Amino acid sequence: MQLIHPAEVQRRIDSLKDQDLYIHLELTTGAYAAHFDTSKHPAATFITNTRIRFSNGSISGEGPYRVGLKMAHGWVYSEGLTHYAEDERDRLILAGHDSQGKLVVSLQLSAEPF
């Protein structure tokens, strides 16, 4: 993975709009951290291989970044993104890592299931 270059990520978002895609969206504040430190609030979200289609998408912020995808009946929004990757299957993979390098958030889009 490499640090997000907003213009490149925006280009990729634009290339995926108005297509049926699969989404993987994941967020964790360290849900398992509460086992070691009860002052930590455990929170996590996970959705995978759900079909979406968005008509408009954008990346914003100065880093960490936010991505919003406008769909016919709502929005998908992800914040805290720091890195991205593309692979041979043309998937857009965005992730946010904390100061220790641990995954905090992930937003992935693909024409094929994950």
C-alpha cells in the first residue's frame, strides 16, 4: 500500500461510478483492545460483498482523508483513510492505519466479490 494521492484516488473513484460494484467496508477502534484495557470503547463495523452503485464520489481532506459515495437512496461515507492500493483485478482498496500501523478503517470497491 502507498500513501493516498488524492488526485489519483479521485481518478479511480470517477472511473468506477455508475457501475454495479461490490463493497467491503470495515471499521474497528480496537474492538479486542477492551480485553486488555477496560477504558477502551470497543467498536467495529463490517460489511462485505454487498452490491452498490454510486452516481458521484469524492475524496476530501488534508489527510487522513474522507471518501463519500452518493447512491440513489443514500450515501456511503468513510473517514480516516491514509493508504491505497490497486491490484491486477482493478479493485480500489483504501485503508486507514493508526500511528502504530494498525488497520482502523478499510473501504474497498470491486467489480467482483471479495
